[in-house]
Amino acid sequence: MRVTDIGEMAIRNVKDLSEILKAAFPAAIKGTESPASNRLYVDVAAGAVKDVSLKLVSLGGRFQISVGYDDIGRRNALGYIQTFAFDGAGFIAALRTEVPVASPELDSVAADIPGADWPEREAADLLGLKFKGHPKPKRLVLADDWPEGIHPLRKDVPYNLIPPAAEDVAYRLDEAPPGTTVVPVGPFHASLHEPEHFAVYVDGETIKGCDYRGFMVHRGIEKLCQTQVTYNEVPFIAERICGICGSVHAAAYAQAVEEAGGMTVSRRAAYIRTIMLEIERLHSHLLWIGLAGHMIGFDTVFMQAWRVRERIMWLSERITGNRKTYGMIIIGGVRRDITPEIGDEVLGVLSEVEAEVRILMKSVIGDTAVHRRTKGVGYLSKEDAVRWCLVGPTARARGIRMDVRKDHPYAAYGEMEFDVPVADSCDVWGTVVVRFLEIFESIRILRQALSKMPDDGPLQTAAGAPLAPLKHGLFCVEAPRGEVIHYVITGEENRPERWRVRAPTYPNLQAVPSMLMNNQFADFPIIVGSIDPCYSCTDRVAVIEIGAKNKYILDRNKLEEISRRRKT
Amino acid sequence: MRFLYSFLNWLIFLFCAPFFEGVMRRITARVQSRKGPPLLQPYYDILKLLGKESMNSTGHRIFNAAPMIAFASISAVAVLAPLGSRPGALASHADIITLIYLLTLGGVSVLLGALASRNTFAVIGASREMVTMIMVEPVLAMTLILGAVKAKSLMPVGAAFGAKTAGFGISSALMLVVYLLALQAFAGRQPFDIPEAEVELLEGPYIEYSGPGYALFRCYIMMKRMFYAGLFIAAFVPVIRGLPYVLGLMAHLAGILVVFVIISLVGATNPRLRIDQAVKYYAVLILAALCAVGLAAKGF
């Protein structure tokens, strides 16, 4: 298909897309379902998944994530869903298919959609799906000594399974290009805040390639929430996916469940959600600007940005009782109100922060030494950024005007006026500029939300009836780092049958090796740092901690015992 | 008596260098809105390091010897260095070539130690250190040679003080600017702390060092910084020359303090450069330094 063709059949809404698909693949499309004007679920035959996926991408769909799930009990099959966002038209299409568990084979799309590489490997690891023609069929999520044939997300695998640890097993790095030496950045390294391993292949000081092995600290959150807790407890666990953008995960999960269950929350609750999300963005952006300064050896920026950020942390504590992990957003609304007095305090802090950030921005943006370290560094063209399905400031720094708050409005964002800053330098510099400008947009949103806050109803709305099982809900939220997606399939035991989380680092990190290519090793920290990686956000799937020698799982009693002993 | 003065020179370097380091940390902290460590913190650090175990992961002898060679070489430099109104008391036994040799020996021992540790980061750090040495040492050499040309002598005495004895011409002014621009590189501070680059190289050449070995390297670094700051005062601030010993010494140390304040402020307000960018910068400095020497030879 030629690029010009897309314009002729511009997709305006769900109906357009469903008609085009039905016309193009009359045999493969088994049915479509559109519970709302911004969602389209398409059931498609397994054999045609690749063709339909590529068609969706050629129509302007942005690959988001895939969701694999165990449907062996009901249909003796494994389900596989891929979601595509049509940002311009404001809807999301989910492509659902299933394969028999006896021969769980699908055609890989990773060669054509690079962003689908990890999701396919993840589904292969955790569910035992097989992808024909995958360019790099290596383990992604499971530990290297995890036995073959045990797929943790299958229902017959208990959540607390501990397979025996094996010695002498190690991840095999990609072949280093000839003439290069390997610099191991990780598993522990000063510029990574979490255990991850980048093997960087350098020729002198020039980076010629990079292999990545992550997922080292899996917490099994998805499995845990699918087997051990109930709907209402999940938001608090979801918040702990990320130490920085917790509210984002709670909001995405809560909204996905609300969508699956057809619930609506009061506008006041939606406003309070918006306020919490924007406060989180403010402190996250300031945190990143500080870290970026540190990574180019400019610690003064680091210290000053964090000093300003501290005001926001105090403010969060004032509103929620916590600096982080607020526990504010729950299914059906929020837990605490924002009173007019606190609202005034917020406004006061905002003007202080705004003035300070202006000074900070002036000194960073105007500093030619900063230009030297960031301009042209970590270059990735707009076309490549689209191919890799980048999200958030990393994508906006590459000229892609996308922002979930605008494209797929949620909470109270539909009622807010704000701009989406975009840079076209396609490098780290662009990210710096975009992040700075977004701080001012956040402040703008917060001021509007506080001045227009309606007083229309309860902070929490209870679900009218128990959630019907096997309903699909899907929600995106714009985290400070980019788009977060939560996909929920409702279950029978008052807990999700399947809950899939995709954090913004997941697509962005996949593109990092391309960004590193032919840069200097000295720029490694800032390039990796430019996506604001949150490894813990990606490390949430597999099941069990494997200690080398002594293996044990802390149950509730032991945990309480330890915490009590520590106190005294 | 001469030996006593030399010994005194060394003691002053050894005991004042950590204080200047403390000042630098404090000023950096203030620029960053922090309180900063106590001024004596670098002394505590050294004492603590001296009490710790020295780890040697490769078991290589050069790894153990390198910090000692570095410390010995910088000690020798301290003995020869001009301080206050007096030139190094042993100056008549050594010329500026010796001085340059000793300074380079210190750098080379850092390289050897780094290579002996066989750590990838240390090796990258060492290669950066090497490039820095090759590009920055000429500026130092030119400064000393400029003095030598003016004084028509290779003795450190003449070299360091030559710029003054022959008056403050265009060549001296040019060299002063070059020296100031090279100061951060001499001191190994931002934007030129490239070999140690904490975020990517984790202190580079020193990554494997601990305990007394690292303490010696710390002393080496601090004394080297003090030497470069002191040389600037000795070479370009003529006032202290005529003063009595104690007064001259005080004036010199005060001058060094001012230089350290400048180093700290520049360091705190600049990001680190990449080695390829730094090399271009150094190249310009070398060229300018050569011009200064050329001018001096022509009598300007």
C-alpha cells in the first residue's frame, strides 16, 4: 500500500474502520463489537492476524501492546489480543484472536512492527504461544534458569511455584560486531537505578551495538492480582508498579474496570483524579530534569530541580498524607476530597514552583554547554520513532504530536485547555525542551481544575451490580513518561481474569539500542536516561523470586513478624 | 636549612591540599543550595581510607605500586614547587624538565594502575586520562618554557618567576588567559572531569581502588590541584615575590584559595564535556600557548 492511499480513506471513527476491515478480510473477521464510540473489538481468525495487524498499521494505527491469556478451561485455547490506537480519530481497536492450546502458533509481526518484538517474546515466555518468523526468539521475561515448558501465566501454574534453581545457566548475549569490545553496563551500575543489563558494544568510544537483558526483578504483580486479591485491592498494588507514577497505574486500572463494568464516576472525582495525575507529572518532570543534569555531569541542575520538586512532594503529603504512592484513586472514584483550603495552598505552591522553574529553564535552555551535550545526541528519526511505537515525551521530542490526554481524553481532561508541546530535533535536547514546556502546561491544567471544580456528587460511586465476567475493558492514561495501558478481562471470582499492564518504558526501551547506535559511550547515560526508564514498570510479570541459595516466600505472617521485630 | 625548607614545602602541600578540597566541596554545595560537608571532611576521608583494607582483585604488583609512585612523584613536585617568595629549596638540583617529568610520571602511574586493574571502565578511563594528559601537559610545559625563555634559564626558579623578572608582556598576558582556560582541565573538574565521569565510568581509573591505595591517589589528586593553582599564582601574580617568607607564604596560600574558588564556581556551573569535544578545546589552547612562547622568544 502506498502512503498516499491512507489519506483517501481517512479513518474518522470506529464505523469506518470496521467497514474497511470487513471489506478487506470478509472471511477472517468473525465479528466486531463496539461498546463505546472510542473502542472497537475485532475478533479475527488466527491465520489472518498478521495481515489484519499490518493493515491496521498501514491505516495509521499505532501498535500499543498485546495481551495473551489462558482460556484453556473454557475453550481449550490461548487468547491473544493486540491493540492499536488511532490517535487522530480518538479510538482504540483491539484485535482478538485465539489459537488451540495444542498448536499455539501465530505469525510474528515483529519484523514489520518492531514495537511488537517484546510483547510477542513475553507471550511466548509466559503463555507458551509460538510466533513463526520472529527475528529474535530469545527469552525476555523468564529467568535464565527457569525450566522449559512452564508458562507462569497459565492457570495450572500456581502463583507461588518455585522451580529448582539451576547452576551454570546464563543469558547468551548477542554476537558482538567484529572489532568491538563489550562494556557491561549492569546488572548494577551507577547510571541505572535498578538492576538491568545493557551489554554495550563499543569501538573505541563509539557505540556500535547493544543487547539488553532486563526483567531481573519480577514481582509477579499481574499473576498475583489475577489469583490472590479482589478488584478493589488491585489499585493499591497497581500504584506500586512504579515508584514515580503510581497514580497513573491506579487510574488506568480503575478506569479499565469501570469501562468493563459500565460504571461512571462523579465529575468531582474525575477532577480530583486529574489534579493528582498532574501533580504527579510535575514532580516526575522535575525529577527527570534533575537526573538528566546529573547524567551529563551537571549536578547543580540536579540539586536545584530537586529542591523545587520538594515543594510538590510536601504538597502531595498535605493532600494525601504521602509523598508518593498516594492511594487516592480507587474503582468508582477517589478516596479523599480536595477542600478549598487545600486548593488555595496548591495554587500558592504552583506560583512559587512556576517562578522557580522559569529560572531553571532559562539557565538550562540558554546554556551552550548543555546544547553541546544534548543536541544531536540519541538521534532517532520521526519515521523510526513511529515504527518503534514510541510514546510520551520521547515521541513528542521526535515530532509526533501524540498525547493520550488530548487523543483519548479521560478523567476531566476533556474540559481542560492545554497545549501539547512538540519538538522536531529528534534527540535528547528535544526531550529536555518538551519536558520543560509540559511543566507549564501541567500548572495550567491544575489551575483550571482547581477553579472549575464541580461539586456534583459522591467521591466514590459503588458498582450497581457485580461485574459480569469476561467483559473486556481497556484504558490508556498519559503518564509523565508516556502512555500507560491497562487491559482488563473481568473474571468470575470478584477479581480480574486477566489484567495486563503496559508502562511507557516498555516500548521506549525497545528503541534505545537504535538511539545509542554510533553515539559516544559518554552519552550512554543521558540517552538511556532520556526515555526516563522505569525498569520496575516493565518488570512486573513473572512469578517468583529466586534466591540463589535459600529460597523462601514471605507470606503475610512472616512479613508481619519481620516488620514487628524491626520496630522494637 | 635548604632541606628543611623543602620538607616544609612538602608538609604545606600535604596538609593544605585537603583543606582546599574542602573549600571546593563547600562552595559547590552552596551553588547547589546544599549545606555541604564540613571543611575538614577531606581529611576525615583520607584518614578513614587509610584505616581500611586495600583490595587487589587481580593480584598484580603494579596495581599496588601505582598509588605509591603517584604519591611519590607529586611529593617530589611539591618539594620543587615554588611557594611564597621562595622557589623550591632544592630548585638548583632540578630544572623544569624534571618538573614536567615528575608530573607526567604521576599521570602515567594512574594509567598503569588502571590498566593493571583490568576493569573495563578503568581501561576506558585510562584511555581518556591518556588523551587528556597528551593534550593538557603541553599547556603546562609552555607555561614553564615561557618563563624559561624570559629568564633564559631552565631552572624552576627562573621558569616560574621568569614572567615577572622580564616584565608582563603580551606573551605573558596570552599565557595567563590560556592557563586560566586550562585550569579546569588541570584540576580535573567539570567540564573536564572526563576520565572519571562518575555516571558512565564510575570514577574510571580509580574504580578498583580502595583503602590506603585510594587514599594515596586522593592525596595525589588534591596535591596536584594545589600545585596547578599555586603555579598560576607564582607565575602570574608578581606581588608575592618581594615579601618576607611567612607573609609571602600567606599571600600565596590566599591566592591559591581564590583560584580554588574560581575552579569550584566554574565546575558547579558546567556540565561535563565529551572527550572528543574536550580534545578540540585543548587543541586551541595548545596553539595559543605555542603562540605565547613564540611571542616571548621574539621579546614581546
